Amino acid sequence: MPILGEIAAEPILPKAAVFEAMGYQIFADEVKAFHDSEAYIRIPTAPARSSKSFSTAPEVVYRALPHRPLLGSLQWLVGTDYPTNKEFAYVWKWLVEERERWTMNGKQISIEKAQNNPQNGNMLIVIDWGMGPHGRAKAIIEGKSSTNERALQGEHVTQAVLSEAAEHPERIWTKFL
């Protein structure tokens, strides 16, 4: 079954509208350049305390929201360990705790599964967007850890975000990603 990224799809909402709905604001020029980039690999490089970790989470939310045609997506947020995966915590807040802001066809989003237990590695959000041209379209967001390398094997990943990327062992970059 195809997923977002394998087939060209257009977002239903522009990125600026998604960010506005989240109440997310950009303050550093470097972070704005990160969001504006269409590069396959993007690394936010900005001064210390300029919200690099915080700025990647809106990109995850943006890709998790429906696109036309309606396709599924799989996103990984990979921390150096589970408890320090800040990006998953931000996405959890916006998509689970504040889910009333997101509607589709007049209905609030349908969260099929939501687990946020970093102590035992259960970090998962599954949103069911309904039937698409290739079957059920679901956004799957998983919190991962580079300490559990076997969990970093998979196919059809739409987007992978590395929390504190420079702190991951080299083999995570070269072997798994």
C-alpha cells in the first residue's frame, strides 16, 4: 500500500495555516529557512536555545495531517533514548492533548491509538483519516530510541527526525538511516 512520499500528494492545508492553528511562531531566520527548505535531508542549524528541537515537531504534525490523495504516513522520532525524546512530547501535546483543533469533514480527528510511556519505550500515535484511494489512510508516529537499534529497521518511513542528532552513534546514521 503506497504511503505519503511514494506518491506525489498535496497537503490539504498550507504549512503556514497548520503552524497558525498550532500557535507555533518562528523567531530565528535559520529556523524559517529550515521550514522553507524542500530538501530531502534537512538539519536545523541555529544558535543555542533557538528552538531547534521544538521546530522539528511542527513538521511532523504537518506531514501527519491529510494530503490529497489521502495516503498514510509513517514518521519516526528517534531520540538517543526514550525519556529524552523531546520532539515526541511536543507532537503528543499538539496531536493528542490538543486534538480538538484538528477536524476533517467537520469531525474531530480519530485517534486510533495513543501511547506515551517513555519509561518502557511505548511511544505511538495512530490517527485514522479514513478511506483513501489505496485503503485506510493512517498517520503513524512512533517514538524510537537509538539504544534499541533493532527497532530502527523498517520500510516506507515518510520522515525520520533525529533528536540531538550529533549525539547518536555513527552506526545509527550509516547502518539504519
